[in-house]
Amino acid sequence: MKNGKSIPEPEVSEMNLIKLIEEFNSEAKCREYLEGLRWPKGIECPHCKSKEVVPVKERDQFNCNACQYQFSVTSGTIFHDSHLPLWKWFLATYMMLESKKGISANQLKRTLDVSYKTAWYLCHRIRAALREQNPLPLRGTVEVDETWVGGKARYRGRGYKGNKVIVVGAIQRAGPLRLQLISRADRKTLHKFIHQNTLPKTEAIYTDELKAYRGIADEDTRHETVNHSAEQWVNGKVHTNTVESVWSLLKRSIIGAYHKISVKHLDAYLDELEFRFNNRSNDWAFRDALMKLVSADKLTYEQLTNADYGTQKTPNGTKNAPRNTKALS
């Protein structure tokens, strides 16, 4: 953005690697594009909201004539205090969105020619920005299911769950997905998740035969099930195949890309999967992701590695579970 004029969108909405290199092959081009996303109506001071700002070209910053505050397009955002070139941020964001099963920090380390610590921190800052802050409730027909996440434990019998955690998901038919880590798959927890993520007048909720789902129906919403224990997978329009396909993506990403993730950060990986899934048909997904990055609050390395990070709130404001750092593989 220059002289208060907004920067036009790239000519082609759908991004690919060639267009990314052509559009954003310099720091100046990346900054100009972020300025257009952050200040579409003209640059304003993030401190006092004044538009009386002048560029400090030699420092890629702006000076506010009203309060004398100096700032840049990355000030106070998820990019804050990053010494990584913006084109590497753009490339990492593109690769995380484009990889159907995600991309590991080790792979980004090799691709971007950075240290593992830098790549890991970069991935988690992008995931934090992609988190949906105020998700709209689901409506119409909604599938709900839960799954255990975790690998096989050595020297343990079949059915051992001591090394696993539970993830619950809800997906609107031909609509968005919602995922959450929960501590137990009991009636109280599952009903709370459904009520928080669906409209009161949701037409139908489809689940399997788990008893904890019973009683979720009311005068506005019917509840129908399929009996998986009897090998019933579809009953007319009733099935949970859509949400179960998400479990396939999640588990294949852990096995094939990440190999191991901690329970502490599992919700962050769910946020990434949720954004990627919900924007799979969005030609402007890359732009929308950058808009989230340039508007998200900064996240320091100390905050990210703090023992309590990721255990305070989910996107719906409820506490995550459980609070430990064991690895899932």
C-alpha cells in the first residue's frame, strides 16, 4: 500500500507454486501485499488509529505523526519479531495449505534451509493464526463421531487405551468441520460439544450407536444412528462416513507426515486440519490464510513452550484435555 491506496489482489485467485514465486519473490512485494490485507482502507497507526502516518523507508516502517509511534505491517501480529524473510513465511503457509495430510517441521527445515527449531516455531505460529476464533454453528444435517488417536503400545493387549486420547468431530453435510480434543466420550461431554457447535434448530444429527449420544434429539432436531457393531454403515441417508473420512486424513497425517505429535499441541494440528478441510474448495484460501496471519496476535516462543500453552481454551471457549505432553504416534 502506498500513499494510502490499497494494493490490488493478485490477478489469479487460485495460488500455485509458480504463481507464488512470481507474485512474491521479494521482501518488498510481500510487505506491500500484507499492507493491502491489513489496511484495505489506508494505513493507520495500530496504537492510536490515526491515518496521519509517513513511511520510514530505510527501515520498512511507518511513523505516526499523531502519537510518534513507529510500526510496520508485521507489528503486533503473528509475524512479530520474526527474522525470517517474509517470502519464507509465504512459502511455508502455502505448503501447509497445499499438503493434504500436512507437512512436518523437518520437511520445512530442509525446504526453507532453516534450523528445526525455526521450522517448528514457524509451523506452530501459522497453526495458531489459522485457528477459527468465532466459528459459526453448524446447521441442517450434521454428522458427529469420535475417535481414539495414538499408536500401538508395545507389550499391551488389544483394546489398551492408556497411550491414546479422544478427538470428537462434527461436520455439516456439504459444510464446515469442527474438531476438538476431549477428556472422555461420555454423555455430558459429547452433548456439550454438539450443543456448542450446532444451531438449536439443526434438522438432524447422525451418529453411531454409542449410548452417550442418546437424548440429543428434541422437538427441532431428530437423532438417527447407524449400528457399526452390527456392521451397518449406511441406513438410507443416515451415515457418518463424511466425518470418518476426516479421521483417515488425521491419522494418515500423523503416521505419514508428523510421525509423532504431543497431546499438548494436538489441538493446534486439529486447527490446521480444520482450516485446510473447510477451505479445500476455496480459490482464495491462501489469501484468507495470510489475512489471518496478519491479524493474529503475536505468539512468542516462551508462550508456545510454556507448560500451560494449548490447555486453556478451545475455539469454543472450553478447556482442553488432557494436560500432559506424551507423544502420539
